[in-house]
Amino acid sequence: HLSSMKELKLVAKGGIFSLTGDALNYSLSYLFLLLAANFLGPGLLGSYYWAISIVSLVGEFADGGLGQGLIYFGQKDEVAKGENGSLPVFRFVLIWILLVSLILGLILALAAPNTGNLKLFALILPLTLFWPVVYKYCVARFQILPGILYGDVLRPVLRVGSLVIFVALGFKLLTLFLVELFVAAILL
């Protein structure tokens, strides 16, 4: 009976962490959107969101269910092989998703019209698809809080902060490109 009470407390604690992380993530995402719209204007922001919606859709195909496989097999490997037992599975999934995403991003860049920075966005945005894999790896390792801090807190904080910095430095046309490149470089 004590064991099931501990499990219920862990589930409740994980739920609270998840909800808090989601609330912070959404709040910072809206702040990013408001700042980007104010600093960069509708044309550049529209191009960015067009590209990110296509890349997100492409990301679903690039994943091919491997993220869920990472959670399933990663947990088994962690239990059977000990701590970091799921690292080979994580590496495979991460490399696969990055490779497929970059190939699909290149195809998207070639197909994108020559308006705004669509071609640049198509090349860099696939690098944003890896962080959900890292989050799923944390879940597979039974480390929910680090996953939430990584994906729901650190990522949006970096995006908002780097947006403000790059705008202040005068990189108006390249700001969103540089933000995503900077965040990807820090989180990888």
C-alpha cells in the first residue's frame, strides 16, 4: 500500500511539473510572438510561421514513430542495462531525425518561393526538431523534471532572450534565423 502511495505522489508531482512547464512555455511563446511581431513586422513573421508550420509537419514524418519507440525501448534498456542503458537507442533516434529533417529541409528550401527568408528558414528550422527527442529521452530515463526544464523552460527563455539581443544588435532580416540557430546550438 505504501508503494502505491509513493507512485501516486510521483504521478501528482510529475503532473504539477508538467502543467507548470506548459504554462511557462505557452506564456513565453506568446511573449516571443508579440515581440517578434512588434520588432520584425507581419511580412517576416508570416514567412517564419509559414516555414515553421511546414517544418513541424515534416517533423512528424521525420520522427516516424521513433520518439515513441525511444520512450518504450529506452525505459526497457534503462531497467535492464542500468543508468544510461538507453543511450545507444537515443543516439540512433537523434541522428535519424536530424538526418531526415535536414534532407527534408533541403528539399523544402529548394521548393520554397524566393520571398522573405523562406529558404533560410527551411534550412535552419529542421534543427528545431531534435528537442522533442531529448525530452522523450528524459521521459524514458524517468527524469521528467529535467525534460520539462529543457523543453518547456530553457528553450523558450533562450528564444525570447536571443530575439531581444539579435534585434538590439540590428539583425532585423536575419533575427529569426539567428534565434533558431542559436537555440539549436545551445540545446544540442
